[in-house]
Amino acid sequence: MLPVNKNRVEELIGGLAKFGKTEAGITRLAYTSTDKAAQMWLLKQIEYLNLEVREDVLGNLFLRRPGLDPNIPPVACGSHLDTVIHGGAYDGMCGVVGALEALHMLADETLRRSIEVIVFRAEESSRFGFATIGSKLITGKAKPEKFANACRKDDITFKEAVKEWGGNLDAYEKALLKPGAYKCFAEMHIEQGKVLEETGNQIGIVHNIAAPTRFKLHITGMADHSGATPMGFRKDALVSAAKLVLAVETAAINEKDNGTVGTVGIVEVDPGSINVVPGKVTLWVDVRGVNTESIQRTLKEIRQAVQGTARTDGVEIKEEMLTSDTPVALDEKLAAQSEAICTEQKKSFLHMNSGAGHDAMHMPAICPTTMLFIPCKGGISHNPEEFAKTEDICAGIEVLADILKREAQ
């Protein structure tokens, strides 16, 4: 196996970071022209690998290094290229660049199985309000109608974005992968937490991935003149919303020992004028964890707060469920193999769970799946300050390459 090339890894990650970069961070939303430009640039840089390139009707990209036997399921790996608004240069990109560099490391190896790098489309929820859309759809974890009309204010719908990209959501079934389509799948990713950094470990071997439950709370009060409406006569939707933001925090804190977290990430206020009492507010809520019972207790407490607030404030509150995923257990045999590889390579490792969702959480529906974490500075992610040392990225690539080699033999 060839050695990892540190300079090439830095050049690819640095090059991708230029697409969508501003002083506020990197914004490269799924299916945008910036997303397309980043992908085309990357394909140009890796022409030397002579990979077979195809794109499905959803825009997911597949890069295959053919094996000796094209008739048996290949080994898969990969991640995503899209970012959150004002994000960083490493979330997703490390997994894509790492997978491609692993293929380079295996260039002198004769392997029975093909290896396929997948670049999943729309992993982040920033544009359409749903995460991991590409991987959900190809694994059959969701139907296209769930996302077809999803959009943010003043933007096109998901279906329109797919068409603009060159895909066709109506032909979705052509992209659907059947169980057994791959021998296995592996994803390398920055931790997005500080456990590895704090414990001084190089590699995190992931056993479970937390599942997000995401929903909107639509609060309807009464829009009134801010000067002429006495305090006792108001139905201020934003005041009610503020109580629910705190209720989400309290419910999650009550379950913190089980690792459950809750976040209100978006607050939409209507009409949004300084001299008008807010009449409508929409809260976008994210609750996630690896313990299903704990998640359900958190949701129950939030819903009780919703009922109480509606009653005491005289407002109407409706819940709109966006997604309700189940925590995912990854393959224990592959995890044991990763431990053996880390031991052989003399790399320190830690068995852990993932608090964030990833494309890897949907792949167990079609094949055994594993995930590797590498440290990121201060645990910061979804932020311009997101950073991973090249040495740590390369250490993860070395483990990933060994996994792919063993599985493809």
C-alpha cells in the first residue's frame, strides 16, 4: 500500500474551501451552482485516478475504482460536499477527500472487489430543512414526496433544485439501492465534539449514531399595534415562543445524563416589524440522542409545555413533524476490525457514539456500516473556526485505506 500524501490532502481540502468562502465562513448549499462548481473542480483534480464516474437522478455522485470481479458487490465509502450557512472546511470534505486519497494509497493493490466513493447530495439541512436527503432516498429510508416541496423562504423547492441540477425526482426509483448493493460502507468524519481532543486519542470508532427528531411549532397569536395595545390585552406569539425555547432547553437538560440534546435553531417572526406585536412565530426544533426512551421523554415534556403555553397565553400552537429518525447501531464486526487496524498501526483509539447525524446512519439499511472519527479543534463544527490537523486527517485515511483493502480482497 502506498503512503498517504499529506500535501495532496491539504490541497484538495484547501481547494474545496474556496468554493463559497466569504469572511463569514463557507456557504456551499446543496444543489447550488457553488456546489456544482466544487464538484466539477474536484473531478478535475482526481482525473489521474481513472475512476468510473456516474451520477444518479438525485445528483448523488459515484466514483468507482474497478476490481477484478465487477459482478460482486463493491465496497463503498464517502461523505458530502455541501456545507451549512457560514460553515467550515472539514465537515464532510474530510470524508470525501479521505476516501479519494485512500484509493490512491491502494493504487498498487490488486483487489477482487470494486471500491466506490459516494458523494451524497444534500447532507446538511440548511437549504431544505431536512438532513441527509440523498442517502435517505437511495436507501429507501424516505420517499421523494416527503422532500419535494421543501424550501426556505424565497428559494426554490427541492424538486426544482434537483431538476436545475440536471436530475429528475420523478425517476427516483432508478436511484434506489437494494439491500446487498454494497459489501459494506465506511465514512470518515471529524468528530464535531471535543472528546478525542480532550482524551488525546487519534481515532474514534463509532458504534451508534444519534437520530434527529425535527419539527416546527407554529404559534398563532394576534398581531396588534405595539403602542396602542395594552400589555394585558396582547396575544404575543413571540413571547409564547420564547417560553417554548426555554422549555426545549429544560426538557433536554433533564435528559442530559442520557446524552439527549434539544435545540431551537430557527425563529421565524411574522410580521417582523418593531412596531407590531408578533402575530405568528414558527420555531424549528431539533431533538436528538442515542437513547430512544430518553428522546421520547424529552418530546413528551416539550409537548406538555406546548399545551400549557397555548392554554395560559390564549394562543394556538400546531406541531409540524419534519423527520423522526431512530438511533442507529453500526456494525460491530467492522468496529472490531477498526480496533485491530488501529492497534496494528499503533494509533490510539476510543470507542464512542456520534451525537450528530451522518449519511452513514442510513447505509445499514443496505449493507454493514462503520464510521471513523478524527479530532477537530475545540470540538467546533458548523462554524468558520472548524479545523482538523492534516496529521489527524491522514491518520484517519490510513485506517480507512486498510479497511477498504481488507474488505475488497
